[in-house]
Amino acid sequence: MLDTILEFDKNISFIINGAHTPFWDSVMLFFSAKAVWIPLYIAIAAAMFFPKWYGKPQIKGWIAAIIGIAACIIAFGLTEQICNILKILTERLRPGHDPLTAPMMWLPSGKGGLYSFPSAHAANSMCIAVLTSLIFKKRWYTCTILLWSVTMGFSRIYLARHFFTDVICGLLLGAIIGAGIYLLWNKLWSIYLNKHPKTCSVS
């Protein structure tokens, strides 16, 4: 059963990677680059300063921003560390390092690090997407940020930095952690509002 899954996994990865063209290479390299998304992260952080926009009108903007940004940092850091631990435990080679797949892969961004499972890119992007979607509760934002996360994950397969299941499991892991941190964020708000009712006013 496991051999069948792994064979399917590699075949899907070959198909996606094999569909490369110069145009799509540039598009996928863009989506895969972490630095490209710094303006998005800054915009998310800035949005945290306007709690009325996301249903917390009784909270001062700077308090809401500190708690929201802290939640994102914790979520991102936790996801990154779990991915690193899983990579060490599973020791699954990336497509460009695996001697069985490397000769057949197109590697426009190089081989990457040694281990592949799960995709930290996919996990981190989905974690932030789920967490902030639950915080902001805006349909247009949720659709946009989830599409961004899935596209980033797809780019990792296209660029042969990860296998198909690396990305799928990374997305699932990120979604679980993002939802878990949101529950913690929500609980902290309840505690804070109960203990400091006088410090919370319309911003």
C-alpha cells in the first residue's frame, strides 16, 4: 500500500514538474520566493491595528495588533520547528537529491536542502492563511489568502523542491496549527477582556 502511494506521489510530481515552460518557471519562482511576500505580511500586520474592521470594536488598536501579530509569530515559529523536526525524523530526500528522481527533474531553483517532508513553505503559508482568515472573517480575504497558500505549495512541486505529498501534508499541518493558534488567540481575548475591561475601548 505504501509503495503504491509513493509511486503515485512521484508520478504526480513528475507530471507537474514536467509541464515547465520559461513563462511558468518565472511565475512559480515568483510565488516560491519568501522575500516577495514581505509586503503581504506587512499588510496583515497593519490590518491588526484596526480591530473594528475584523469585529473587535471594543479593543484598542495597539493592543489588538500586539496580540494578533504575536499569534502570527508564534504560529509561524511553531510550524517551522515542527517541519524541521519531521524532516529530521523522516529523512525523506528532496526530488533533486533523491538518486531515483533527480536525473528526471527540472530544477530551475536548484536542489534545495537535503530533506523534503513536509514542505515548510506550504505549512507556513497555510498556517498564516488559516489563522488570519479566522481572525479577520472576510470572505474575499479568505479566498485570496488560501489561493495564495495553495499556489505557493503548487510552486514547490513545479520547481521540484518537494514531492506532491510533502506539500499536501504541509498544507494540512499548517491548517491544523493555524486553527489551534486561533483557538488560543480567542481564549486569550476572553481572559484579557475579563481582567481588563476598563482598558478596552472603541479605537
